[in-house]
Amino acid sequence: MKKNKLLLVLLITMISITGCKQEIVKKNQTEILLMHGWDGIGKDHVAMRNIFEDFEKENPDIKFLINSYPYSNVIVEKANDMLAVDKMPDIIFTSGISSFLTYANKKHKALDLMPYLLADAELNNNIHPQILKMWAKDEEIYTIPDVLEIIGYWYNEEIFRKAKITDDGSVDGEVVVPKTWEQFWQACDKINEYNIENNTDIKIFELHDNFSVGTFLGARVAGYNTSGTEFMNIIHPTDFDVEPFVNSIKDIKRLKNYNVDILDGNINDTRYNFRNGNSAIYINGVWDSIQLEDSSIKDNIKYATFPGYDGNTISFVSASSGYVVSNEQSQEKIDACIRFIKYMMSEEVQLRIALETKQAPQNPNLNMEVLENKDPLFGNALKVSENATIQLPSIETLWNIKVLNGIGNNLDDVINNKISVEDFIVNINAICNQIN
């Protein structure tokens, strides 16, 4: 009986000590406000939230206060509202929308991350050179992304073959992906002809959101000539009245001939139609393999780069804006944010990001063959895009979100001749003037 009482006392003591330790850890926790756009129900969103939670488990002295939303543009808008009243989250993931970083720097609230890279060889070694090339200026860097943004387009090989977009012009030939824009439009004509001959209604492609509108237009501008490529390397241009852009808008008026839907749905509609074999082309990044890998047409899904000029091919391979840290917080909080960034850039976490979310990892030390072997659909898309001869920054890095929205809002009107191309350019430049 005495032994049982002694055991009971020891058990209560141990529970009490454990509870005290947990309370001490909780009191000593550094709380940091993390804003992100990974609050959706998709597998990639769930995977990223799990990765964030695992950081807290590995670092019990750090506690996230989460402000999240399923859409990145909304979370950036919320963060911009904070900046408008001179506030900023401790750390935010901008998902490639660079307008927040521009605003934060104007407000002098973004932390220079370069001293932390220089002080930590391991962290520095895990940062892709493209990130430094894109964002390091005057020995300062204010954002670090955890992935590269790689964008071309998905296509249904079976539809291409049925439409005779092949080397010998037969359904038995080898599919030939268009290498010039004239070949691209010819491919669209062939799909139209197939629809007429077979009484089918296969969509060629759809531009249901501003991202796909901007991506398609940006690729067309860059593929116009060398001047177009140069223009598509300017971050936040202020004058769109340049020949490659103007003539690309004129060229894109062809979309009316192919019954391409413009901004009358959303990305989910576009993906749904492609997944079910109802469209030939789906413009989106390599990350969307996570949404396509279990579709009924998986074996027919391939990835392609956009057409160019003089034999060039085009893809968006970009170190887009990523994590931005506030410089108006305690050193303790800053150190916690840096530990989180280091965690996200580590090889172990980068491999998880690649395999669980299908985003292109930025860590240059990762073995890409491992990815291709483990996930052929995703790995092949990476290889195809990275072999493009012209690689552009992402569209949301290049063009302010308000400009991108303005292009989307005006594109349908110019395609349907409700406004002239000249008026279209005037409207876009007016938006640029309002921003600046």
C-alpha cells in the first residue's frame, strides 16, 4: 500500500514538473506574426501548413501567430493595408507578388537579409544564385523565396495528335510542339478544324484569370523579337507604348477567332476542363502537376515552353519575391524569423516542398534526378522549362498587380473591338502613372 502511494506521489510530481516545464517554455516563447496565402484546401496548401507546423515542433521556443488566406493576392492586399497605417507583419510570404516588397521598401520597413546570409555559411550555401542575381542590389537583399517560379504550359498530347499537330501531319505521327508563334496559331487552326470535322467542342485554351492572361501576353511580347525580350526583363515598366507590346496586343486579337474565354471563370474552371480532356492547352506553372497527377488523362499530359523567335523557346524561370521580414521588431523576433527562413531553405525541407507541393525547389544542392525518378510528370516539366533558351522573371514580379489587373480588365474589350489598341495602351499607362 505504501509503495502504491509512493508511486502515485512520484507520478503526480512528474506531471507537475512536466506541466511547469511546458508553462515555462510557453512563457519564454517568441511569438511572430506570419502572414501567408496557404490557407486553402488543396494538397499543396495542406502540405505547406504542415511544414510550417513542423517548424514549431522543432523549435518549441517559437510560436506563430498566423494571419492567412487561401489566395496570395488577398493576403498581400491585407499586408498592404497594414503598411498604409505604418504597420507590418513580422514576416510575410508574398508568393511572388513583388508589389508588397516595393511598398515595404518605400516605407523603409523591410529588413536587409544580407548580413544574415554572410554570417551563416550554411544558409548562404542553400540559396540559389538566381535569387541573389534577382534580388541582391548594392550588397542588400530584402526578400528570399523558398521556391523558383517556373511556368510554361501543359498540353494534351492526344488532342494534339488527333488534330494532326505532328511531324508528318497524320494522327500516327510524333507530336510537334510549336516553336514559333506562327506555328502556335497554326496549331490552334488545326484544333479548330478537328472540332468542325468531328462536331466536337474542345477548347484550345482559356484565360480565366489575370495570371494566365499576363503569362500568355508576356510570353507573346518576349517572343516578338529581342526588344520584346528586353522589355519583359524590366521590373514594373512605366510605359507600355512600345512596339513589341503594342503589336502583341494586335496579335492577341486573334483569340476571338478561336473562341478563347477571357476572364469569365476562374483557374479552377480552367483546370477542370483540361483535367477532363475538354481543352488542349492549360497555361500554368509546374506546380500544378499536383492537381493533374491523378486525372484520367494523366498519360497524355505533357509540358511545353512558349514559342519564341530565331529558334528560341521561352519559359518563366524566376526567383520571385518570397519572405519579407519587418525591421521594426526586436532582435529576438528577427532571429526567430531568420531561423524559420533557414529551415525553409534546408535540403530536407526543400525536398518536402518539391515532392509534397510540386513547387520547383530553389536549393541548388538538391539532386534533381531524384525528383524526376520519384515524380516523372513534375520532374519532366521542370526539365523542359529549365531548357528554355529565354528565361523570364515571373509576370507578377515584372508587372505591378494593379497593372496586371488593368490588362485583364481591358483585354476582353480590345479583343472584341470595344476599345482600340491605342486606347488600351493609354489605359494601362494611366494605371502606371497612378502608381508612380
